[in-house]
Amino acid sequence: MENFIVSARKYRPATFDTVVGQTSITSTLKNAIKRNHLAQAFLFTGPRGVGKTTCARILAKTINCENLNENIEACDKCESCVSFNNSASFNIHELDAASNNSVDDIRNLVDQVRIPPQVGKYKVYIIDEVHMLSPAAFNAFLKTLEEPPAYAKFILATTEKHKIIPTILSRCQIYDFKRITVEDIAKHIEYVAREESVEIEEEGVHIIAQKADGALRDALSIFDQIVSFSGNKVLYESVIQNLNVLDYDYYFKITDSIFNGDISKTLLIINEIIDNGFDGQYFIIGLGEHFRNLLVCKDPETIKLLEAGAAIKAKYSEQSANCKADCLIKALEINNDCDIYYKGSNNKQLHLEISLMKMCSLNQNKLNKISEEKKVEIPITPKPASQPKPEYKNPQIKTSGLTQATKQTQQSTQESQTFSTQKKVIPGTISIKTQNIEKKVEEAKEDYSTKSQQSVQEEKFNQEQLELAWKSFAKTIENKNAAFYSTLINRNPEIKDDFLIEISIENKFQEKEFEDNKQDLLTHLKNELKNTKIQFKSKIIENIKEEKLYFPQQILKKMEEKNPNITKLKNQLNLEIEF
């Protein structure tokens, strides 16, 4: 039985050109070798599995190669390259600082540095996990690192640069390795799969790349694990099953039900997800990422930020076209609040379900607002009283008991009727233009309508009536909007000048909740109190913590502030405080 070699070791890059995702660093190192501008010490820092130790080995091999090619790569044929490939090079030394971190280990290293190389140009010392050295070992290494022999090169590698003392950092050229992108990892996995004759779906490759979180070594380890599980044909379903990843379809289905306002379906989907063993916060994080991807698909310029396969990208683009950007942003805000307060919630599933129901109501609230805006209020004009038949010789109308606006309306209407009768029956009467009569009728109607509206708009109300209307609105939203209901119940409105209602708010969160829902409250109060001139004003107040009194002196001082006569009584009777 052959010994199995993991993909991370089997396909480890052997040249600068085969290093994945670190083009800027490899180009800099190659140019330094070409121009003979090599520093005496290098520090390679960055996350795990991104190629720090690999680049250190390639650099050590390349600078000792006797026959570099035009592309500044090792020849793999000279004595130095062959010995390096066989792990038998006497010029390249690797030290694990995690297990060799004492002063004595560094002193032994310094003693070795004094011996020049027998073959090749340089002696290279690669110290991995250098941040694990003790402070004394760092200080023992300082002088050698600053002024080494011309043939000695040091390459330090670490994942935690902040733990290295500044005096070491100042003596090194620092190269920051970045996380490898999902696309680069996916391409490398596809290459390894072809070499190993493994058939793998594109969506599955991207799931592995995303799960690796920028570390190529982790991605290859996951690939080996899944191949062991599935064999030489790896499907998307087997990848998500093995890695316990929530399927994209769940996010697409629940997003559709959210933006359709289907609360029942949304709750059934989240219940199914939790029954399948997925943690609620894991789902929240994934849903936020899904909403973010939908927003990214809104603009062709930002769609390149979407890290997914071609089939998944097509699904995102299709669903993004059916979701409005403002609703997506509000849903993201609700999702973010749910994520922040999830750990502190006693009933986590209920907390998650309430957040999803809020998201479902976003689109419905917008439709309700649009329908309210489209409503047109038609003023109701009272029907004019019955008119007596006009007398042609001396047309007069009795107007006693009517308002002035009604009198004008009736008079204008009678004039119109008289005019039409006179025009047909009685010749020789005075001719009046029809347009003037119609104008008078319309003016009379408008005057009456304006006065009747003013009487309604300016109806006065007191504090008790305001509080009753306030509480009646709160009851209507108790089951719909718990947060706003709590804000209204715990706050008492106050009447200011000119029908201005002032409410005190404790924090920015309550202020935002009030601003989002105040229009419905304002409409309710205008109808209940019959006054359309009502306006709101909110102010944030700071909670003043009541001073706690622990000692008798503090209690006496507080009593004296409230009632100065206590001081006089104490002095007259020569009273003292007992401890």
C-alpha cells in the first residue's frame, strides 16, 4: 500500500511562478535577486496557509541556485537544487521557534552562522513561528541579525507580527502576505482535481474555497476530506453535507417569502433549518451575506464582488431584480440588530422569528403607505336647501336662519335659475353673463368649504384627551410593532403652543423607531382629536441616576437640602448623628 501524501504537501509550489495569490511579493523577491539587492533579514507575516514558509523555501533555493534561468527561477539540476529537493542541503536550515525558543537555542544558531557555506553562495536560516521566541532569545539574536556575515541570510515567518519586539522588526524587510481570494483558491482546487482525476462541480469548488477563509492549505485539506467521502465524483450536495453548510436554496426561498410578506412560509422554513441542526446565529450571518450579495448584483460594476459560481450568480441576479434596494438595506439593518442581540436573548428562536416577521412587514408597510398617499379627501358640501320658485318681476329669496356662505350659494344658484328662465320666457330683461354667475357659485362653495374645514382643523383638546387618543393608538399596534408600542406606553406626550406635541426620548434607538412610525400616529391623533394642525417634536433626555445614600451624614445632608428648618432644629437642640 502506497503512502498517501496530502494535497497540501504534494502540490506545494516549488517556484515563484506557482505560488498562488501572492504575485506582488514574488515579483519583488525575483527583482531583488535579479538586481542583487537582497537584504540580510526578511520577515514574512500573514494569516495561516497563505504561503509564508513556501516562499521562504523557494527564496532560499533560488539564491543558492548556480544556473538561474531568464525568469529568475531555480534550474532544479545543479548540486544545490538537487540537494534541496532531496532535503539534504547543508546550506538551508529550518528552525521551529515554537519548540526552540530559549536563549541556548539562539546561541547555538549564532555559533552555526560563523561557519561559511561549503557549497553555494549563502547559508539561509528559516525561523518559523518566530513570535514564540522568549524576550531573552530575541535580545540574544539582535546583534547577529543586524550585522550578519555576508553569506548569511535570515528569513523569519510569523502569523502574529505584533508579538515581535520593535528592535527585531526594524532590522528586517517586512513582507505582508494577504489572504488568498476565493477565485484563486477555486482555480487551484480545479487544477489539483484534474491532476488527481477527480470530477467536481463548480458550485462545490466555490463552497470549499469560501469555507477555507483565504487559506489555501485549509482548502486542500477540505478537498482531501471530501474526496475521501465521495470518491472521484464530488457533487455539490455531498460538499454541503460533509461540511455541514446551509444550502443556497434555503436563502433564496426564505428571501422570496420575506419580500412577498408571507410570514407563515418564512416561519416554516426557519423551523426546518433549525430542525436540521443549524445554529440560529449561523443562519443570521448567512442571511446577511445573502442580502449583501443581492445588493452587489444591483450594479454591474459591483457584481464582480460576488464570489460564487456561474449558476449561483445567475440566481442572485434574477432574485436581485425582484428586490428593491431600500427594502434590502432595511432588512440588513434588522438582520444586523438580530445578530448583535442574539447571544443575550433568553429565547433565541423567538428573537430570530420576530426579526424575520419584521422583515416580512417591510414590503407590506410600503404598500400601505403608497395606498394612503393615493387617497384623495373630497370635502362634502351640504346640499342647498330647497328653493322657492322665483318671481320674475321681483325675484327675492328668504335667507333667514342660514349662514352667510349658504346665503351666497343659494342666491347665486337662484340667479342662475332666474337667468335661464328669463332668457327663455321674458323678453327685454337685463342680460347677465353665464360665466359670472358660475364663478359666484363656485366662490360661494369654496368659501363655505374653507370655513367648515377651519372649524374642524382648529378644534382644541386638553391633556387628558391627548393621552386617551395616544393610548388608543398604542393598543392598535401592540401585536404588530412591540418596540414602538413599548416606546409609546412608557412616554407621556405634552401639549405645547399651537397644537405642538412634545415627546421625550431616552436614546437614539427610540428616536429612530419613533421617526419611522410617527406618520401613522399623527394621522390617528388628527382624526381622534379632530385637529389637522397637530405637529410632533421629539427630544432626547439623559437618564439622571438617583444618588444612593449609604451613610447617615449623606442622609442628613439630603434632608437639610429639602428642608432648611432641620438645620435650625439640630442647632437649637444640639443634636448629633449616631454611628
